Amino acid sequence: MNRRQLLLALCAAASLAGVPATHADTLADIMKSGSLRVAVPQDFPPFGSVGPDLKPVGYDIDTAKLIASRLGVTVELVPVTSANRIAYLQTNKVDLVISSMGKNAEREKVIDFTDAYAPFFNGVFGPASVKVAKAADLSGKTIGVTRGAVEDIELSKIAPGDATIKRYEDNNGTISAFLSNQVQLIATGNVVAAAILARNPPKKPETKFLIKDSPCYIGLNKGESSLQAKVNAILADAKKDGALNTISRKWLGSDLPAGL
């Protein structure tokens, strides 16, 4: 076996064993190419959707642009679905996944995550005039919720016995009940609350307290410690200087939760 054949055989063996023949440094590749490829959602507003000009818009898109800008590179937005976003990362079609993705044990087996960059939670929302800060404050209050949703299940566990929970068949029913004053408060997701705010109604929902917290994280391939550290540093600076909070207010209608 000559030297070339030996090298090919070793590469093939490494591939079959699931071990890459060489370790890539994605951050170095990004800086060398001058471009950051980011998987973003296309059908999940306000995190990602198609605007009137057919270009991607949303919280995740603005976050991708922010990171690219602070890296000093251009951004290439790659629309993905929930089903294929991790596959795009693993097959090197993108460098990062910024697609309203939560972190769980199964996903952590195949990819790594940065720090959280966006709030995603179920909570109790209501107008400023209704003073509620914790579950006990729901005493004597009327709360609307979508039947069978996560927030319905969790609210039922913590609501005081004299709170009235009114259940509706879908989010539209819950929203309508809130806007028409059938209920004082609603238990729902922050994305639904943002959708209500987008209508600019006279009765505006503000966050009272969280029921269940599942923030969004940026996904990247295993072993990319340099890229992970760099993105984490950018996120930390963006939280400190208010840039990420500006994105939150623009798309979610509220400030970032304390401790995100």
C-alpha cells in the first residue's frame, strides 16, 4: 500500500468510526469567508416570518444580524423548519441555528447551545390596572386559558381555590375573551401576548408572572468551543448595552425577563 492509499484508508476508517479526520474551526472559517450562515424560521412569527417584501423578518432574524454585525461579517439567512434545522447544522449547511429553539437533553446529545438569547414562556398576562405578581394574587380573579394547553395544566396546579378559570377551545377564543372583558387576565404564551399587542388594542396585556419558562438558545455543532465562547460574549454585551432588549421590545412588546 503506497502513502496515498494509506492516507485514504485512514480517512475512511475515521469516517466509519464517526470521528472526523480533522477538527474544523467554524469561527475561523466564518472570519476567513467574511460570512455567517444562520438557519432562521420562516413560519413562526414574531420570531421569523416572510415580510411584505418577501424577505425574512422577526426576532431571530434581527438577532442573527446583530451577531454577524458584531463579528464584522455579512449574514446569510437560511430559512428552515423545525424538522430540518438541526440537520442543516449537522450537514454544514449553516454555522448557527437561531430558530426559537429550546434546549433539552435529547438535543444536547447531538448539538451544543449558547446562552439564552430570547424569552419563551407561559405566564399570566393582564392590564396594568390589575395588580398581580404571583399565583396567590389570583385570588378572586377571573383568568382565561386555552383548554388543554400547557398553561391550563400548570395554572390549575397553582391557582387559589377562589380563582375562576374560564377555558376556551383555542387561542383566538382566549384572546377574544380578554379583549372583550369576559376575563380579567389570561394565561398564555408570551408569543400569543405579543400577537395581541401587535393589534394595538385598548386593553394591553403585560406580563404578571411566569408559569413555565423555556427560553430560546442558539444551536451550534459539537466541539465548536471558540464559536460558542464568541457568540456568548456577543450576547452578554448585547444584554448589557440594551441591544437585545431593543429586539425584544420590537418583536415581543416587552423587556427581556430579569436573569435571561
